[in-house]
Amino acid sequence: MSFHSNSKPNPSFTPPPPLNPWLNSTAAAAAAAAEPLNPMVLAMHLSDPKSKTLIPNSTLILMDRTLLLSDEILIRIFQKLPDSQRNSNSLVCKRWMNLQGRLVRTLRVLDWNFVLSGRLTHRFPNLNHVDLVPGSFASPQELANIVVSHKQVSLRVDSTWRVENVLPSEAVDAGLRSLSGGCPNLRKLEVAGAGEAGISTVGSECATLQELELQRCDDAVLRGVAACRNLQILKLVGSLKGFYDSVVSDIGFTILAQGCRRLVKLELVGCEGSFDGVKAIGQCCVMLEELVIVDHRMDDGWLAGLSFCENLKTLRVQSCKVIDGSPGLEEHLGCCEALERLHLQKCQLRDRNGVGALFSVSRNARDIVLQDCWGLDNSTLSLAIVCRRVKLFYVEGCSLLTTEGIESVIEHWKELECLRVESCKNIKDSDISPELATLFSTLKELKWRPDTKYLFPSDMGIGMGRKGGKFFKRT
């Protein structure tokens, strides 16, 4: 530090050499442009206002050596750290917290006030996947130890929580406006109880949005979904037993079909509708390749609408008590020409008419998967003979099926290459006939584990798998 004094200068004092001229010019240019200086410059101070000579503040540098590193270098270092260490980095200082927030891409929000206050987008500006469903429900003021869980939603609640404790759509829409304004690169969003205005804002602000999940959804909300022009994957949850009961009907299906023509995958959970709504989706969403129906409330005859989905490749039916109460005549059902995979999981298949109609619509399927289906006996499975192109057949957890029932069906599938049978207690190794054993030898892949207490004969040439099961794969 320089100052005027009457005392004689110290002859042993040697002034520090001046810094390079380019450093001074760079600092002046940065100050003129009103841009933040490099952390190295921020760690310096002026020794004399007239000289404008920058001298490093050794105290700050000794306290935090990372001030010598730019934000870009620190971010690169953080990216190379394992995930287990990244969260602890944000506790070091505010600068590290802000830099660590830039690396976060996926976030699950539990408190809706965190969204409304703008802190979400301020701290995590580069999010591309946000799950707002837990925060969309009114949560307790303090951290609760009770967890209410469902296949579609999981919440932390206290003893005073009720199903009616849901946020109004106006509050959800306000949070969506804040989110869309701060995260324009959003690609996947999950939210419950949103209104038409909120979804429309997200669609117009986030042009890159490709995947959307709407819970507590109704027909009116689907008008806002039409603003999501680049949407490819959509999940609609209308009614969820024990949580909420919204209505998605043919009106919503028609609005959706006309507004979202680029859909590739559509999942309908607890939705109502009929033949007209399914037909509208098939005619307008020509790019649709996968359709998932979960616990539907469809009117009778809805299966016939699937034939209008010309490019549908995968059909999944899950947790449905009835497939179709009255599917109508077989000649009116049609067929999904491009269908390749049919997957039934946790469905009640006691109604032969509905199951037979489903197999008829899916007669071109190459993969058939049946998992934990109730009421599926030999006579009901025999309806699958209409599917002549099956190459993969996988059955699991169907306790009413027997070895004879499996054999009577697969002997009609001349193109069968892969067979997997697991956890079917009435299918026994002792009931395998010589014809079925010969058929096994022609398969490319076999996984036979119907019951662990039965062992396959060792002279069949098939290796033993885990828990007494059999597995081989021909190359």
C-alpha cells in the first residue's frame, strides 16, 4: 500500500514488479461491459485508487483455493465425481451449491411452495425431467413417517391427511407457469391436478417437451395438451381408487387425437370411453406404436376400435377386471395388422367372449406374454390358437393352466421359437408327453420352471437352471 510520509523511505524495500499490461486492459474492459469478473480477479483489490494496480488478496486465496478456478472448470470436475459425492458438494459453499444445481437433470418435488417461490428454477436451471406428482397433493407441514403408496403414486402423509387434501388447479397452474418460464428445455413432466391453462403454458413455453404424465386428469385438461405439439409419450390417469375420481371419456379422446398427432406411446389408466374414442385415436394418431390400457372403465365394444390403429405394434392390458363385456361379432372386430406384441398382466380372464375377441384382434401378434392372470384355464387359453404367427410365448403365475393346455396350444404355432413357463403350479414335468418333448428340442430358447419341486428328466438333453428349473438357448 502506498502513502505519503515525511520519514525517509526504507532502503531495503523493493516495490513489486507491475503486472502485465494485458491484465489491466482486460480488467478495464470487463468492468466497462458490466460483466462479472473471473474469480481470480474477484480475489484481488486495488492498492491505490490512482495506480489501479491489482494485487492478489492472499487471505482469500489461502482460505479457498478454488477461487482460482473458473465455473466451467469446476463443473467439469464435478461431472467426473461419482453420484454419491455430488450431493455433499452443495454443502461446501453457495458457489458450489449453484454449480452443482446446474448438473441436476432429474428432480422429484415434495413441497409445492418450492415451485411457487421460484427457488426450483433458480437452483436447478437445467432440469429436463421433473416429477411434481408428490408435491401436487397437500402435504403435512412437518416431515411425516406415514407413506401412502399406490402403483401410480406414493405420498408422505400424517394422521390428519385425507384423500380430499389436494391442491386446487389454480395453485398447480401457477407452479407450472413458474416451472415453464425457468426450465424451457424440459423434456419430461409428471403432474397431478393441473388445469387447462397450466398445461397450455407448459406446451407453449417448453417446445422440447416429449413425455407428459397427467394425474387427476379430465376432458377439459386435454384441451391444453393440444398445445404440446412435439409430445410423443402421454400417460393419462383419470380415476385412481382411494385417491381421486376424475373422468376421461370419448370427448377427451377426440380432443387429444386432434391435437397430439405425433404420439408414439399412449397409456390410459382408469379412463372411460368407448368404440368412438378409441377409433378417433387410431385414425388421427397415425404414428401410435404402443397402447397401454390399465384398469379401464370402457363401454362394451371398445375392442373393435383397435383395428383403426394401423401402426400399433405393442398392446398392453393391465389390471383389468373385464376385457370387453360385449365385443360383438367377430367379423366386426377387425384386426391390428402391424401388431407384434400382446401383453396381459394381472387381468381377470374369466370372460371367454372378451378374451377371445382380444386374441382375434391380436391375431398377428408374434409375442404373447401372460403374467399373473386370474381365471386363465385351458379352455380360455385355447382361444389363442387363432394367433398363428407366435414366435415367443411367455406364461407366468397362471395357476389354472396345465401341461396339456399348454401343449394343445403351442402345437398349432408352427413358427414358435421361444417358450418360457414359470410359477404355474399345475404344470408338472411328469405330464410332459413325448410329442411335447420333441417340440422342446426344436426350440431356439426354452425356460421351463413351472414348479421348483419337479425335475425335468435328465435324458432330455436340457441343462438344469436355478432352483430346479430348466433353461437352454440354442445358438
